[in-house]
Amino acid sequence: MVHAYPTSLNGMKSIMTMHQVDLTSLDLNLLKLFEALVRERSVTQAGLRLGLSQPAASRALGRLRAMLGDRLVVRGKLGLELTPRGETLIEPVARLLEDARRIVAPAVFDPAAATGRITIAAHDHLSLLILGGLMARLERHAPALSLHIAQPSGDNVRLVEQGAVDLALGVFESPPGSLHRRHLYEDGFACVVRAGHPAADGLTLERYAALRHVAVTISGVGESAIDVALSALGLTRHVALKVPHFLAGAMLVADSDMILTLPGRLAERLAAVLPLAVLKLPLDVAPLSPSMIWHGRFHGDPAHVWIRRQIVDVAAAFDPVAPSGE
């Protein structure tokens, strides 16, 4: 490559050839000396700025001249003056050193100044429970950030692995080793029926099994924990309707004599806005343990750490004991 450097000779420009350089010989500390020389126009003062003695600064200047193939500074009436080559290096050296400082500086995240979008994979169960508190925190601390809930894909693990989402919320049995997991809270199951339903005064196991059920299918794979628990007792239930969303199921139950079994905290949340009665599930089922998963490449990212902390804090604000439906 060739580069033109301005000279003082009749306003002409000299054309100098830039040869291929071995970057292993590049010493950023010497470029810092050049930056200091530009400011101080004195080897002694430049050395003091960098914590070097006058002899050490002079030796460093010698190495700098050898590295860049130019004297760079010469003595003038008012101190050191830059050579034409030195003049052309002022801005690129300043940019290079600033870029280097940014590279090695610890990454920081300022929520108040943050912009962009957070993408989370979550089915409506956890969306309904988590997003209200999360959005309130974003509005308060990071108002320019936006939140996007991705279209669900099974258990959403693949979306996290492929980098299609920042993180996923759900019940994950054994996520791949490339993913991290953080437990959020424990929850039991409850039932909802319409207000005034004949079963609202009490629900026995036999009465529960005999009712027409709405079932929510999330992944569409395997039997539900409810059916497994009933089967262990030699019972089955009549699933009259399957839907992919808890909110749809609850709204349909509110207008019918069907029953819906769902996470306890969600049952309480929906009963606060729909004409539903919350009943205790007359069946022993292992509690739910929702968690959050994310890819290892985001584990130490300050912005990602901050978002995860907000979600953990939202979940921590839940009541310590899941609603019983009683």
C-alpha cells in the first residue's frame, strides 16, 4: 500500500510506501509514549506522565523510532516538534489506543442507557406470572429496552441452543451441558371451575375424575403428570378439550361445567380476573419447579446477567408457599 504524508516543501505531498509489518513487534506501550510526546513535546515530561525516568523514556523513544522507522520528533525552538510522519500518526494512534482501552476495559451494563430487545421463550403459564413484574422493572430501570416473547417451540431448549432467544423459562428436566439453569420457584397444582359450579363446594377424587376436563398441552409429548398420577390409582379422566394455552382453557372453563387443572399460582392469578373458583386438587402430584435456562456464551455478559437477576427477583417476590386452592 502507499500513503501520502503532508510535508512543508512547497505544499507538496511525499508518497511513502507502507511495508508489511510483523504485528508481534507492535508494542502498545511505545504508542502510549508517542501519545504522551504529542501532548508534552518533551521526553522528560512524557516519561513522567507514564511513570518513566528520563533515561527510560529516552530508551523507549529509541525503540519507538526503530519500530516506526522514523525520528517522529526532533528538537525545535519551542521544544520537540513532530516530523511529517509523526503528524500523520497523531489521530490513528489515538484511535488505536482508545480502541485498545475499550477492548481490555471490563464490560459494563448501564440499564438506564440500554437500548435493544430482549427475546424470551416462555409459554403462557410463565409469561402470565413473570412478565408483569419484569416489565415493571424494565419501565423503572431500563425504559428503552423492549421485550419480545418468542413463538414457543416444544420445551424451547432448541431455541436457546440455536441462539434464537436470549433465554427460556419453563420446566426443564435435563437441559444440555452447553446450557445453564437457574431454579426460580416451587409451585403446586390446583383446579378451577366456573363460579357457582356444582363442584365448587368440594372436590373428591371420584368427583374430579368424573368431570369433563380441559387439558393444556405444552410440548405435546408424553402423558401429563395428572394422568400419570390418576393411572397409578387405577383411574382415568375424560379430557373433553385440549388447548395449547392456559388462558384459553381458563376462559372456556369460566363459561362451562368443565374443570381445568393448572399451576396453583396461575389459578389464583386467573381467578382474580375471571369468574372462577379455585379448588384443591384431590390428588398427590409432584410440584412444579420452573427454571430459567440460557446458553453458556451469555453466562458472563453484564447485560444478560442483569436481565436474569431481574427475573430471579420477580420470582423471589412470589408467596413462599404455593396456593393450595383451599
